[in-house]
Amino acid sequence: MPPLDETPAEKPRHKPSRAPRTPMPERDASERAQDFDEVSLGYSEEQAVAEANRCIQCKNPTCIEGCPVNIDIKSFIARIIDGDYGAAVSVLKERNALPAVCGRVCPQEEQCEAVCVLARKGEPVAIGRLERWLGDFDLACDLDHRCAPEVGEPTGRRVAIVGSGPAGLACAGELRHLGHAVTIFESLHAPGGVLTYGIPEFRLPKAIVQAEIEMLGVMGVEIVTNVVVGATYTLDDLLSEEGFDAIFVGSGAGLPIFLGIPGENLNGVYSANEFLTRVNLMKAYEFPKHDTPVWRGRKVAVVGGGNVAMDAARTAKRLGAEEVFLVYRRSEEEMPARREEVHHAQQEGIEFKMLCSPQEILGHDGFVTGMTATRMELGEPDASGRRAPVCVMDSDFIIDCDTVIVALGTRANPLIAQTTPDLEVTSRGYVKTDEDGATNKAGVFAGGDIVTGSATVILAMGAGKKAAVAIDNWLAGRNG
């Protein structure tokens, strides 16, 4: 669907609304904390149009610079204002193949919205909410009438993609646009990577993820599940025996980090990765319809202060926990989680235990019975720029709990590096690349969390798209 002219002559000049930012409708906290249905309800058409009309259509749209994939935000909002929603979707999908996903989970408040001109003296345009609305508008159409990105003329080249998370999906879409044949290899039984196994249903419904991925199938991307690259195939196998001309590694960083304190081997201790994966992939949110092997704690302590910690705490609440504690060694102001997620967690009854550091997980007969924690106070700023937590002497206390979920982040799984000894990695096990995603190994590129460590969905997508262009250039060089 071709985009419209920037300013149709027959249209009157747009006069931006001075109305306040349009709030996002959401379900009542007491109701939503009992199920896994989506929390935020999304804009209605009337609300989306009202919010779009707040945009001043500035000559220098800094919001575009704030977007990791450089979506033409000004233009898609202009199409909403004009009432041509199909053209708005087309503009959006020129740079982002997963708008319904990104509109839900990307931290727009730190990216495009942070540099919106309106943010200088007030509230920015709700770009993320408009992106979500357009993504949902597209998904509401049947598959034949959805906006499908163009597929280039076949080049005869084949590219293997390791991992079907945001980086891999974005790379696949861009490579098909450039005309290359693409096969994605996914280790689990469902594609989507962290979008499928890591983000709870109430924040990102799995039907949305699968519908977005379905469009890649329409574009001709092949997805093969239950294949562990590094075990089923090595990178060298894919290049030599399977006949691929290039590889993109977008396997993410899914190896959990633990506390390193006594008691972590007790029954009832989870990494947030394992906990959320069991719930998402094995559909614990539909228990007892799905008999998922996940322990449902009565009193749950979640250690961490990021988005994953919020997801784990809110999930435990929905699984029936009577009390859920969020244990974090800094204050609420230093928490890296999105403000929206913190607000939602507090609304849903999650109890925040700030300035507390776990020292030992207590147990009886092999099962968790509690956790010893020490109170902290904030000292001088550390390397992250945040004030470093310092132990308060003789302040230990016990948190009564039967489940502990550790959400301290992840690091790179070493499997691919161990089976590809000539692939350069960092001291922390992440794949080394140049600025375009090329590794030291000819024909192998990488991007996303396997290169940078844990980051946002949209940053991983940006890395995947950038690597796709580099792969295309490399393949063209080989042709020459």
C-alpha cells in the first residue's frame, strides 16, 4: 500500500490540538490481578485520532532520531490525522515489522517520546500508544488484506538465522525485502524468542506475537523449531553441509545470573527466566486446563528491580500467591524498570521491600522457608551513575516466603562459542562484532543480546536490520 503525499493540496493545514495527552484505558487492578488478560486496553479510534492531533508535525522531527530503527513517526501520525490508517500502517512497516509488539513493550518514554518537541514544556505525543493502535488495526484485517512488506527479486542466496527473537525476526524480514532466501532456526517449540517465552501474557498476548510472525511466513521466511544450533548443527555445519551462504546469530542472552548465596539449590528457588518460560510456553496461565509443572508459591520473594522482576512478581500474583515481595537493594528511584510497570505492580498489590539485599535462602527438608536479608543505605554513585548500596551493620531480618525468584539479568549461553572455537567472543562470552554486526568469521554476523547483553526489543530489532544490510553487502561482494 503506497504512502500518500506528505501534504495533500486539498487538505487544510493541520492545526495541532492543545489537549492534554490522551490516557491509556486499562483494566481495574483488583480484577486484572486475578487473570492473565491484557492490562492495557489500547486506544479507541477516537482516542487515537485525538492523540495524533496533538502532534505539531514539526519541520525537524527529533522523534525519528530517538527511534532505534528510525521509523518515520511524523509521517505515520500525519496519515492518522488524514484518516488514512492503511497508509499509516504502510509507513510504519517500512521500518518496523512488529508494530503491535513494539507498541506494547518498547520503552518509548526513553527513546522517541523522550525527544519529542512537546516534551520540552509538557507531555510528549503518545507515540508508542499510536504505534500499538496501528499495529492492532493491521492485525484486525484478515491475512490477505494486511500490510505486507515488499519481497525483493530472488538473489539465489540463502541465509540462516539462529534464533527467532526480535533481532532474528527483524533480520529475516529485511533479508527477504532484499531478495534472499531465509531460514530461521529456533531451539524451542514455538517461535518468538523472548517475545514468546519471556514476556507475560498480560503484557504481550502470545496471539499478537504469532500473528506478527505469521506475516514473515507470507513473505517466504521458513521457521524451523526444535533445532539447537551448537548441538543439532554447528555454525560450520550450516555453512558447509547445509549450504547456507551466510549466518546471522541472534540467539539472545538467556543464561540466568544467580545471587551466589547459601540456599540457592533449595526447592522453590527459580531464575526468572525459568519461571516465566514455564508459565509462558507451558501455558500455566491457563491452569488447570494446562497442567504446567510450575510451583505456585503462597509467599513469593522476587529479587531484582528491572522489568523482568516486575513480570515475575505480577505473574506469581496471578498464579495465586497470597503475598508477593519485590526485594531490591536500591531505592525505588533507582529501579531500572519502566515507570508504567512499577505503577502497575504497586496497583496490583506487590509489596516493595526497598534497600534490602538477600544474604541467605533458608529451608527445611529441602524446601524454601524464608530468606535472610540485610538493610542497605545509598552511598556514593558507582560506575552505573546510581548511588551504590552499602550494608547497614547488624540490620539482618527474615522475609517469610516459600518461593524465591531471582531476576538479576542474564548472560550469554556459551554453546555456540564452544562449538565454534574460531568465533571471537568477549571475556563475558558475548559475540564480538564490528559496528555493522560482522564477526571475525567470514559469513557470520550477529546482533541483539548475544552481542550487547540484555537490552530492549527495539534495540535488538535495530541490530538485526543493520546486520541484514551488512549481510547483503557481503553477499554482493562475493558475487563480484
